[in-house]
Amino acid sequence: MFKNIEHLFFDLDHTLWDFDLNSKLAYKQIFEEHDIKLDLDTFINIYEPLNLEFWRKFRENLITKEELRYQRLKTAFEACNYTIYDDQINLFADLYIQYLPNNNYLFPGCTDLLDNLKGKFKMHLITNGFNGVQQNKIDKAGLSDYFNVVLTAEAAGYKKPAPQIFYQALEMAGASVENSLMIGDSYAADILGAQRIGLKTIWFHTTNQQIPQDEVVVHDLLSIQPLLGL
């Protein structure tokens, strides 16, 4: 379906790296170590949509990184009617960042896909995450050998869907809009952001979000291969 593609730009969290599962395991460790008397699944079901909403605000420069880390926890615990104090929130926020890369589950088919693409395409990562955290995930998940360029929003000074981060990644990779393709799970950040500068896209669709007409969509990672002629 796609021709003359030489460079593939991937998102990391929720696309290759199973953020929700790894995040839940990090909180499981925190809850156990600190004897949190709250059902983990109840907390996670409330936390996950709140986390996405706070990330949206962070992406749109409505809150800072510190506010993101604090507010998502405070709001989630309050919504669970669980009393928690600021010193606990700050501790858990730090521990979460520390523990998050300790579990590195990838989406099914991720390694097989990357193995099959390696040598046929130059592959890169564009992520809205933070430098140290993302690099830690990449290294511990065994992904570092697959990617030539890894650009975080923190390093770029811009967050997806801002065009500047895509242009920076293209320049760093020695790629052009014409020979590149973006693959990601966030329709707003990855797909629309890339399309606005003329990049071709594949949307890794894992939610119930409505699919606009004419979008190229996959529901599992290995379905990307035939779209690339493999």
C-alpha cells in the first residue's frame, strides 16, 4: 500500500511498549510496599482515564511536568475516597517513575515486527515522554538496537502534535516527508500531528475511538507488515 518508504517513525508508549500493563505493575509494587488499603483494580480503572486527561493537558502546555505527576495521583486517590497526604503523593510519584521501567511488557508482535523491518527500513522513535524515563524503558525492553533516532518532547522542546517535533526528527534522521511514515496510537498527537506536515500514517487503534473515513488503521502490530509490502 505504501511505496517508496525508507524511514519509519514510531511512537513508544501505548504503541510498542505496553504502558497500561507496565504502569499497573509499578503501582502494584508501590501499593504492596506501602500497605495501601485500596483495591488496585479499582484505583487503576479510575487512574488510567485521568492520566490520559492530564497528559492531554500537559501536551497542550496547560500544566507542568510536576503538576502532571502530582495531580494524576491526588485526583485518582480522592476519586477512590482514599485519604492521602502530599508527602505520600510526592513519594509515590517519585517511586512510580523509578519502578515504571522495571516491567517492560511489549505489545504482542512487537519484537517480531521490528525484527522483520530491521534492515529494510530505517526506524526511529518520537515520544512525548521524558528523556531519562523513556531511554530507561527502551534500554530495559531491549529496543535500543532497532532505532537510529530517538527524539523525546523534552529534548525537542515541543510535544506532538506540534509540527516542530516531527520536523526535528526528520532532520535528525536525514529523512523527508515523502519517504517517511509515522506509526502511533494517539490520533490527536501521532496521526493528525504527522498528517499536518504531510507525513503518511498508520494508526495503531487499540480503543473504541471512532475511526474517520480513509484512515489507515491496524489493530495489531503485525498487520503493519503487509501495508509495507512485507
